[in-house]
Amino acid sequence: MISLCLLAVVSYAAASPTPIPGATPTSPLARRAPPSLPTVFSTNPRVARRNVLTDLDGDINSILSGLGSAIPSYVASGIPNFFQDFPTGTAVASSLGLSDADLAAVPTQVLNLPPYAKWTDQGWSLLLHGNVFKQPNISQSKLDDLANGFLIGTNISSLPADQQTQARNLTAEIYVVQQPNVDVTMIAQPLSSAGKANGSSQALAVGPTSPEGDFTSSVIIFNTDDVLQPGNTTSTIQRLDLHVNGTDTGNATAYLVPTEGLTIISDIDDILRVTQIYEPAKGLLNSFARPYMQWMNMPDVYLNWSKSLPDTHFHYLTTTPEQVTRNYMQFIYATYPLGSFDTRPLNFSDVSATLSIRKFLLDRIFQTYPQRKFVLIADTSNSDVMKDYPQLVTDYPGQVQCIFLRNTSATDSGDKFPYDTSGFKGMNQSMYMFFTVPDDLKGLDITKQCYNSSVQQNVTFGEQGLPFGNDASFLVPRTCTILLVALISVIGTFIV
Ligand SMILES: *[C@@H]1O[C@H](CO)[C@@H](O)[C@H](O)[C@H]1NC(C)=O
Ligand SMILES: *[C@@H]1O[C@H](CO)[C@@H](O)[C@H](O)[C@H]1NC(C)=O
Ligand SMILES: *[C@@H]1O[C@H](CO)[C@@H](O)[C@H](O)[C@H]1NC(C)=O
Ligand SMILES: *[C@@H]1O[C@H](CO)[C@@H](O)[C@H](O)[C@H]1NC(C)=O
Ligand SMILES: *[C@@H]1O[C@H](CO)[C@@H](O)[C@H](O)[C@H]1NC(C)=O
Ligand SMILES: *[C@@H]1O[C@H](CO)[C@@H](O)[C@H](O)[C@H]1NC(C)=O
Ligand SMILES: *[C@@H]1O[C@H](CO)[C@@H](O)[C@H](O)[C@H]1NC(C)=O
Ligand SMILES: *[C@@H]1O[C@H](CO)[C@@H](O)[C@H](O)[C@H]1NC(C)=O
Ligand SMILES: *[C@@H]1O[C@H](CO)[C@@H](O)[C@H](O)[C@H]1NC(C)=O
Ligand SMILES: *[C@@H]1O[C@H](CO)[C@@H](O)[C@H](O)[C@H]1NC(C)=O
Ligand SMILES: *[C@@H]1O[C@H](CO)[C@@H](O)[C@H](O)[C@H]1NC(C)=O
Ligand SMILES: *[C@@H]1O[C@H](CO)[C@@H](O)[C@H](O)[C@H]1NC(C)=O
């Protein structure tokens, strides 16, 4: 069996035009020196890929028996591997040769993720979350070196000027020094429906920040001037203006979400924007250098929902790391309806946490609003979504209104990421739909229906998107496929 697998791998890899970058250091096939990475990675090893290789290196059977855990984490999670294991705090400072005095001169910034609030007996309770950091001034030549560490297989100097700027911008955002143990004063002020300040402002004490500079604090909003409606007597989403005392970087809007109503939870990559995570060479450039691009006419679909159902709460939930969130928010708010945001906090950085972060964030919002209904949207290239979305139907009976999944492999033959549809087995078809283009969602009244009968469903319940197709499963069982995927990613390194 293994030799059949290996034979298949070799021919598959030889035929594969797209190298999978950064797949990693050592290999059972060829023991070569690892490609050199920026020095910070030595203090923050790319745990995910190292695990795969250790397994491959040590005992090939551990892959066959370890299944799930042995899949490269980026394949399993749909998170581009180039967005894993970013350097943090002290590693950044030391790699840039920064002293405490250098850093003291740099202003403190705050990433304030647009939060949601729930109605409680005490009033509106707001869950503030974000990060406190300093952004050192890095010379362009150093930034280029660091960017080349991410642009595996591409030299930044070979990109068009605007893409070079974007790659440097993202690199600078990643090379920040997070600030632990900091207290922040946030100032909140109610906004009228027209977006004008209405009512007095309130200072909110936030912090101290975690060792990674993150803060997560629940605070009660006082309804001093009686401008805010209780969440159990209104169906309207109310807003607060937020800013952080002492910096201009922490401005955000908070959403006060009523006890009952409809919340749309949307993933971002490959559903709202073109990322092509599943084709790592393209995904890398799309994430690091190219301007963000909307996916087809998806903004029309969201615009229609926000206009026809004005009380809908939009919540953007992506597992992309916090450091690059600003770019995501800027793109989303320019292209899609306003709403609250969740990204991957910095304490979720090892492999198991990376794979569990989506469920953690989903559980949190479902438990915050036990009487709201949720429409869940994403694409099939995220294996965590494919597991978590149907699980929510079981875990929170009656709360999932619809699940919409873009079948990325239907329109993009480059998508070879495996995914599992077995969670949908037995689910009422009226609750979910796999679709291929945004127009498939047009004309659906999501308060009543989730399935457009003109969109042909081809779901077979089980493993999908296998390198040799589902029908070949008698020839290439799942264990072998996992081995294939792991080895292809290893071989990818040497093609680069
Ligand atoms: C709304 O919530 C408040 C605070 O929990 C409670 O005192 C009040 O009775 C509730 N009103 C209704 C109509 O449920
Ligand atoms: C950043 O460093 C460059 C030289 O490397 C200097 O020209 C520039 O003024 C510095 N910017 C700030 C904000 O200190
Ligand atoms: C990238 O290109 C520049 C300019 O051509 C060159 O100086 C540099 O060594 C190259 N870097 C890498 C990592 O290839
Ligand atoms: C990156 O670009 C965004 C948007 O243009 C800007 O707000 C941000 O300050 C830039 N970040 C850096 C580190 O230059
Ligand atoms: C401000 O809030 C008060 C109390 O809810 C309300 O009567 C008034 O219309 C609001 N003003 C604006 C401009 O929305
Ligand atoms: C904001 O910061 C300034 C300067 O540190 C301080 O004087 C002021 O009291 C702060 N405001 C609040 C509301 O904490
Ligand atoms: C942030 O909010 C403060 C207070 O409302 C405002 O003065 C400032 O201009 C805002 N900064 C940005 C960058 O929007
Ligand atoms: C990360 O921190 C949050 C609180 O900010 C906590 O609830 C969560 O359990 C932590 N997760 C991990 C994996 O440490
Ligand atoms: C997705 O599309 C591919 C290619 O058309 C098809 O083989 C697969 O069955 C589809 N998956 C689902 C869940 O619709
Ligand atoms: C599926 O859901 C629809 C709409 O709620 C309902 O009419 C239908 O009876 C359900 N089908 C099954 C098999 O439960
Ligand atoms: C199902 O298969 C048909 C025929 O290949 C295709 O046109 C359609 O887009 C597929 N549907 C999905 C959701 O993949
Ligand atoms: C817009 O959304 C509403 C509510 O879901 C739906 O009834 C309507 O058909 C949609 N219109 C279009 C053009 O998609």
C-alpha cells in the first residue's frame, strides 16, 4: 500500500505545476539544509510544519494512524501556511536589534476590533477585544529582506511597485512589538441612527493586556442620558463610537445587538474576497502583495440583505491572525455592510489552537445570543468550517437558520484541499446549500428559505476533493490520501 502511495505521490508531484511554498525544513526523501528563514523564526519555529515532518521523519505509520493531526495544519484549517506562526514581541525586537530605549520612543498603537454587545440585567455588556503594540520604524532594505522571508519563491524586487508597497506594508504590520501588561482607557459614546454622537461619553477601563498584548474585557455601558434602547424591547442594532485615550489608532464602532433577531456570520477568504488559499503560490501573492479583490458580485448579495433586512447583524469571523486584521477590515468596510469582527487572537498560535479557534469564536457568539438565529457563510476549502458549521446545528438546536457554502473546487480546479461533508448527512436540505456563484443566492428569502432548488446539489457525504477524485477512493483510501497531501507539501519545498 505504501509503495503504491509513494508511486502515486511521485507522479502526482511531478505533474503538479504549483509548488507549495514553505512546506518545510527536512524530508525523508532528501535530507537537505532547510531554506534559510528570517532569524526570528528560530525563536518561533513553524510548529505546524515541523510536526508533519517530525512525523514523516520518525515513523511513517504515525501518519497513517495519526490521521487528522498529521495533515499539514494549513491544509486542515484552510489557513494559508504563510499566515502561521508570525514572530511576536521580543523575537521582533531582538531580530531588529531594538533596545528598550528605541522602543520607548515609538508611539503605542491599539488594534480595537469592532465588538458586539449583548443585553443583560445590568444593561448593555460589551465584549472589547484587541491588541496593544508598537510599530518600530524599519528601513526599506530591512523590510525587503523580511518580506522576502514571506514571499517564498518570489523576490519583492520582481513585483510591480504598488505590490512592493503592499508587501512592505503587511510585513511592517507583522513585525510589531506587542505590549504586555498595559491598561487602556477606551471612550464610548452612543451614535444616533445617522451616525452622529448622541448622549454623553463614558470611559471604559480595559486591560491589563496579556503577555501577547491582547485584551479581552467585558464592560457594562451606562445608559446615562437614556439614549440607548434596551436590547429586549428593540429589534434595531444600535451603535457606539469607540476610541482609545492617547492614540488615534484605536477608533472603532461597537454594535449593540438585540436579544432576538438574525445574525449573518461570514468568513472572508474565498467567499468575500479572492484569496485562492488552496493554491498556495497564488494565495501568498493575493494575501501579501496584490490589492484585495471582491469575489465576483458577492457585495450585491450582502447589500441586498442589509437593505431588505435592515435589522440584520453582520459579523465577520476570520481565522486570519490579528496582525493583518486592519487590512481585512479596511477592505470589508469599503465593500460589504458594516459589522463586528473576530480574528485569531495571538494566544491561539500552536497547531491545536489554530484548528480550534474558529469553533471557539463561533461558540462564543452563539452563547452570547441564545435567542438569535444565525446564517453561516463560508467556502469548502476550510476544513474547520466543514466540521464546525454542521456541529453548531447539533450543539445549539434551533439557532442555525441557514448554512451557505461556496464549492470552491466546482469553479476552481486548482482547489485540491480535501474536505469532509459527512457532518451534513441527515441534515434537512432546507437548511443548507452548496453553491458555486453569488447569483445562486439571489432571490432567496433567508428569513424563510436557504435552498434554491435550481442549484443542483452534488453532495455525497464523506471525504471530498481528494487528489484523485472521490470515485478513486477504492484505489486510494483516505489514509493514503493524507500521506499524499503531506508528501506533496514536502516535495513542494524542493520544487521552489
Ligand atoms: C428587559 O430586560 C430588563 C433587564 O433584564 C428586564 O428588567 C425587563 O423586564 C425586560 N423587559 C421585557 C419586556 O422583557
Ligand atoms: C524612519 O527611518 C527613516 C530612516 O531609516 C527616517 O528617514 C524616518 O524619518 C524615520 N521615521 C520615523 C517616523 O521615525
Ligand atoms: C532580491 O533581489 C535583489 C535585487 O535584485 C537582490 O539584491 C537580493 O539579493 C535578492 N534577494 C533574494 C533573497 O534573492
Ligand atoms: C498599511 O496600509 C494601511 C492602509 O493603506 C495603512 O492604514 C497602514 O498604516 C499601513 N501600515 C503600515 C505599517 O505602513
Ligand atoms: C438622541 O437621543 C434621544 C433620546 O433617545 C432621542 O430623542 C433623539 O432623537 C436622539 N437624537 C438624534 C439626533 O438621533
Ligand atoms: C486621557 O489621557 C490624558 C493624558 O494621559 C489624561 O489626562 C486624561 O485624564 C485621560 N482621560 C480619560 C477619560 O481617562
Ligand atoms: C479617532 O477618533 C477621535 C475621537 O473621536 C478623532 O478625534 C480622530 O480624528 C479619529 N481618528 C481617526 C484616524 O479617525
Ligand atoms: C486565549 O485567551 C482567551 C481570553 O482572551 C481565553 O478565553 C482563551 O481560552 C485563550 N486560548 C488559548 C488557546 O490559550
Ligand atoms: C463540488 O464540485 C466538485 C466539482 O464539480 C464536485 O465533484 C463536488 O461533488 C462538489 N461538492 C459539493 C459538496 O457540492
Ligand atoms: C425540512 O424542513 C422543511 C422546512 O422547515 C419542512 O417543511 C420539512 O418537513 C423538513 N423535512 C424533513 C424531512 O424533516
Ligand atoms: C453540481 O454539478 C453540476 C454538474 O456538474 C454543476 O453544474 C453544479 O455547479 C454543481 N453544483 C455544485 C454546488 O457544485
Ligand atoms: C434580497 O433579500 C431578501 C431577503 O432575504 C429576499 O427576499 C430577496 O429575494 C433578495 N433579493 C435579491 C435580488 O436577491
